[in-house]
Amino acid sequence: MYFTKGHDMVRRAVSDFIKKEINPYVDQWEEDGIAPLKEIFKKMGNLGFLGIRYDPRYGGQGLDYWYDTVFLEELGHIQALGLSVAITVQTHMATPAIAEFGNEHLKETYLKAAIAGEMIGAIAVTEPGAGSDVAAIQTTARKNNGNYIINGSKMYITNGTQADFYTLLARTSDEPGYHSFGLFVVPADLPGVTVGRKLDKLGIRISDTAELFFDNVRVPTENMIGNEGEGFILQMGQFQHERFSLLPFACIAARDIIDMTVEHIRQRVVFGKPLIKKQVLRHRLADWLTEIECLQQLIYHIVRMKEAGLDATREVSMGKLIASKVLIKVADGCLQMYGGLGFMNEMLISRYYRDARGLAIGGGADEVISDVIAKLEGY
């Protein structure tokens, strides 16, 4: 109904890549606590996967949101959701503002390289004292002789230890309000940029997460995205790309978890019968599948809105809230069906369980997303 032969070709290409180049290696990368993003992204860039909607002038494909959705759905088949997140940081978090509002220098230098997989990007917004409350950030950027001098720190930065550049939000003025911020592209190799420790996480362990420090980092004015005072608004728009990107792969991952679990409980015999014969389990699975189908249809509704040029902030927020709840519920419930076996770290279901929990925090905590929806409704 929604997809053409062209979309199906892209789906097969992404699926084949994941089966051959990613899933056979995720167990080792998970154990290492890091995936080789430079190698992975270069291969993906060569196949055109990192710029599906971006301008062909910078190496992108210039395709529609349905192609983007196909790509994101296939990322849900990666058997370590941390890598799905790392990829979407490159495609939907660190680069959208550059593509939409960056000057020619930023597009030629950073967007083109990111699309080609030659540079790794990261989004540097969160700080030790400012997560969902973005306006509370304390990192500063002060004008000085044709540059901005950046001082401060960032926390929980995905791809942080491997990134070649950071799309960074900083305070350009001490004035109150949302017009006191700038969004910058900060090369990771500039003097004064320090990558702190790689953080040890409960889940999403395959994705490196770092703390960053900026000590009198001199960034050229041409590295500002848009204009001074627009940074907060630009980042709010970029968050919409981020939140949408999580929905398709979370939806598909939830279905994969169910399919994997059904295969297990068909074979697992308890009290003389396969577990699948327990009506309570079948009904539980049916309930989850119904919720997944509702989520998928909301995703497709959002895509239709995007294609029509409509503001989908409300619907994307609803999708983010549903996706995190459904994925966590499914991962938790399916682990229970595995029993003691599912509690072993060597089992894939335990990884899904740990990874799923992060979706209720990253990209906007559930409580914050609920408040966004309430405000949009005028409550």
C-alpha cells in the first residue's frame, strides 16, 4: 500500500548489509563495548545508506520519507539496538540541521563527509546538569576576533569517543529566554577538546557513550549553523528528526523479539506441553502484536504528514511515547517467557531487555514527552 518496487529494493539492500556486515559481529562488539563505526559507516556510505533524504549535491540520494522509513525499519533487525542508535545519530541527529540550515562550507566539509561515511558525527547537547531541560545548559560560546570561544562540558554523548565532529549547542548570551543559544559544528581535533571516559552503561553497550570537555576551544564563526540566537529553535527541530528515527526500528525490533520468543516457546515443553499452548501466553502475545500494529500505522501516518509538509510534532511525540512503552513491555514480557534462560547475559533476549530500557530516556524521557503532548493539547 505504501511502498513501491524501489522501496523494496532499498529494503533488500539494507537487509542484506545487516545480515552480512553487522549481525555476525554484534556479539563481539557488544563484548568489546564499542563497534568499529569508521569501518561500518564507510561501507554504509559507499552503498548510499547515510544520506537517503539528503541533497545529491552533497552525496545524498534525495529520496522521500518512505525510503527513509524503509531504512529505519531495517535497522530494527540489528541484534544490538545500540548500533541502530549509533547509525541514526549519524543520519538523523548530528546532520539534519547542517543539511537544512548550514552554510556551504559546513555542507561541503561535514555533511558531505558524513554522508560518505568518511566522518563520524555526534550530537552534543546534554550536560551533567541539563538533560531534557535543554534551556538549562551551561556550555558557553563567546565571540572573539572572528571566532567563538567554547567552554563547558557535555555528557552521555553517543558516538562520543569516535566522532570527528560534534553538532554542539552552547549559550551565546546570558540573557534569559530561548534566543541566547547557538548551534555549532565543532571538529573533535581542535585544541581544547577532550574526550573523557567512555561511560559504562546498563544497556546499548555496543554504542560508545562519552563525556566531553571544551576548554577555550576556538571555533570559526562560519561553523555556526544558522544565526546566533537561533540555536535552541534549530535543535528543537533536530530533536524531531531524532525522535522519529527511533520509531520504525523500535517497532520492528519489538516484532523481532516476539518472533524469536514464539520460536522458543514452541519448542520449550513444560508439564508435557509446549509453552505456546498456554492460552495466557498466546493472549499476551496477541495484545502486544496489536499494539505494535497500532504503532506501525501511526508511523505511516506521520510519514504521510511529512510528505504533505505538515507539522507532525504532536504525532512524533505520541509515537515516541508509545514506542518506548511497547518495546520495554515486549522485551520484559518475552524475557519472562524464557524463564531462567532469558536471565543469562549470553541470551539475545537479555540484551534486548537492557537495550530497550534506554528508549524511555534517550531522545526525551517519557515524562517530558508526555508533557510535550499535553502542552500541544493546551493543557
